[in-house]
Amino acid sequence: MRVINAFEWTHVPHGDDNAMVRGCIVRCPCGSAESVRANTLQGTGGNDDEREFEIISRKLVKGGWRIGRKRRDHRCPKCVALLDAANSKVMPMSQTTPPPAAPIKIAADNIRQITREDRRIIFEKLNEVYVSDKVGYAGNWTDDKLAQDLGVPRAWVRLIRDENFGDEAGNEDLRKMLIEARTAVERVRAIECEMRSLLSLADKLEKGIAEATRVMK
């Protein structure tokens, strides 16, 4: 397919007198369209079609368009912004998963200082604010906050939590991030489905235009 066939050629008004000059129309599957003036480059040497395609594309890209090599691949500024926003919301799960906690190292004298009563108090508090090993702490609770609340060393909290409950990670903030990521993925899938329908319609229209042009010649 010649690159110059990526546009729909027509005549567009130009200048103060709105004189009709050679131009083209670019259409987005969503229905948006824009026309631009296009001076002919035929006879200037080299690959005229490719040069004209680049010149027209630069004009449209400055206006926010995303230009493809086929008519159905063009995207208007609104669709470009929507797709970029949806893509920016979707992050690899490796970015949302916190790194594994460092191995616990507790000095022998600290271990000796943890009494049975200390363990009981810490355990009861963890049982109150720790949801599960998959979810982690409830709300904004952390090892640090729990240690400060009880007035005990953080290392003690980590020790009891690791022995009886699970990892510290998996708090409310992480759950919100996961929900946002799932919502963004659903939006992208919905857009993709709609785009397929619009691209199918664009293919039919393009074939119809080609057939009409052939008959009119």
C-alpha cells in the first residue's frame, strides 16, 4: 500500500478568500476528523509520496494526532490522551509488590528480655490489627506503629508477627493500588473492544470508498 493512500484526498479552503486548494482529511475510528492543506511535491525528485506523508504527518502530530501508515490506524488527540492515561495506570505487578522483608536479626540480649507477658501483649495487639497473611495489617498499621503504641522494640513485634501471623506487607494502601490497577486494566480492555468494532467499521467504509472511486473513474 502506497503511504500516500494513508489519507483521504480532497480540496480544502485556504487563505483569506477561502480558495479551495489541494488537501487531505484524516479520520479517527471514533469519528473525529481533521483536514489539512497539502502542497504537491510531484516532480521535485526522490520519493515524493514518502516526503509528502512525512510533511502532512508532522502537521497533524503537532496538533496531537497519532498518525499511522493506514487510514484505520490514525488516532485523534482525545483518543491519544485516553489511551495514554489508561496505559499509565497499568503498572507491572512487580512494581506494586513490596520487596521481601529482610531476615530478622535479634541480639541475644534482646531475646532474653522478651518475657512471656511481653509476648502475650504483642500477640493480642497483632490479633486485633492484623487481618491475614494475604492482606497484612488493617488500615495504616505497621510494625513501627504497633511498637510505638505498645512501647516495645520494633524487633519484638517483627519476631512475634513472623512467628504467628505473616509478612508485614499487604496493607490498605497496597489493596487500593491493586484495585486501581484492576480498574485500569478493565478500562483498557473496554477501549480495545470498542476499537476493534470501530476498526471493522473503518475497514468496511474504506473498501466502500475504494469501490466507489473505482466505479466513478
